[in-house]
Amino acid sequence: MFFNSKQLKLFKGVKERVWHQQNNLRKPFEKQWRNALKNFFNGLASGVKEAYRMRSQIMLDFEMRKQAETLKLIFRVQYTIIGNAFKDYALGRLFLSKAFDQDFDKALAEFIDENTATWVTEIDETTRKRMARVISNSYNDGLSTEETGTALRNMILGMGAYRANLISRTESHRIASFASEQVAENMNISGTQKEWVAIQDARTRLTHSIASGQTVPLEERFVVGGDRLKYPGDPRGTPAETINCRCAVIYRTPDFQ
């Protein structure tokens, strides 16, 4: 992750190796996050079905609020675990450490608050809209209460399977990239530059392939498609350039030997 110019020239294929190292480190966390989300959606589906079967709006609202708190906890735990793991990974590449834990923890907490709120709100609103659609369609089709409850459960399970995969991939990568960027910024090594690295395979979107090799000063942003991104998965980017991104960044530190 952190190299000087001499090291980049010396080690053939170093960029590809760094990409694979980061990808391999992230995979177990991604799986853990995906499983936690699947369990969440399973619980939500069962709770909603039972609330609807009981014809209880109070019970349904309670279930949605309860599950929202569970979802917040999942995001906070996973962001924290992965963020700290990639901070340690970045520092390990430097073969040194620096006392900036307080600054890192503050930045991480802000990242967690903002992104957790965004996802929890989005999932809650999307779920409620789809539930209303299922209930409306079930009423028009003359389905029973039991059948409508089952339809709600199936809708949430289907949505959950897709969302669990998308969120776990996107957010594990996003927080890993954020943590690496924070380490680079807090090390404050003069002349540090960063390079966008995309693995060139069939899954890589064209705009990311084009961005690969782009090098900018640490404080600047990459130009990726129509976005300006601090790092891969930057939450200020558009979904088209951040969802399911797999790219990495290499930091060039000329003062680091």
C-alpha cells in the first residue's frame, strides 16, 4: 500500500499483489457482514409476517423500529472492525506506527454515523414502500391475511438476499479504502501521492479501467467517470462509480525508505 518510487520500480507486479492482498484481507469481513445482514432480513421477514397476520399496526411499527436498531448495530460493528483492521494493515506496510489513534477514531466515528444513518434510512424507506405495494397487490388479488403475510415475508427475503450481497461488498470495500486514506493523511509525509489501481478483468467497469494508473497528490481527488473521488468507494461519489467497486490505492511516499 505504501511504497516509494524505487520500490515500485524494483518489485515487478507489486500493484497487482497489493490489490490481491487487500482483496484477500477484506473477503472474510465481507462474508461476516453478508451473513449478519442475511440474519437481519430473515428476522425482519418473520417479524413483519407475524405482525401482519395479527393485523396489528402497533406491532408492525414496533418490529420495524426494533429491526432498525439491529441494523444500526450491524453497520457500526462491521465498520469498526474493518476500519481498524485496515488501519493496522496500512501501518504494517510502513513498518512503523504513529500516535494518531484519537484522530483516526474521531474520523471513523463520523464516517460510521453518516453512512449508517444513510443506509438504515434507505433500507427502512425501501422496505416500507415495497410492503405497501405487496399489500395493495394482495388486496387486489383477493389474497387472505395469511397469504399476504407470506407474500410480505418472501418479498423481504428476496430483497434481503440481494441487499446483503451488495452492501457487504460495497461497504467492506468503502470502509477499507477510507481507513487507508486516513492513515496516509495522518502520517503527513511530505510529497505523498496516490495511484488508482484497478484489476483488469471482465468485472471491472470501463471508467475504473481508464482511471487505473491515475496518480494525484494525496490531498486531491481522482477523476473517475464523471466523479471526483478521494478513494475507491468514496461515499460522496455516485452509485455508478462506487457500488461494487473493487479498486485499490497505492500511496507513494518519497520520504519513506
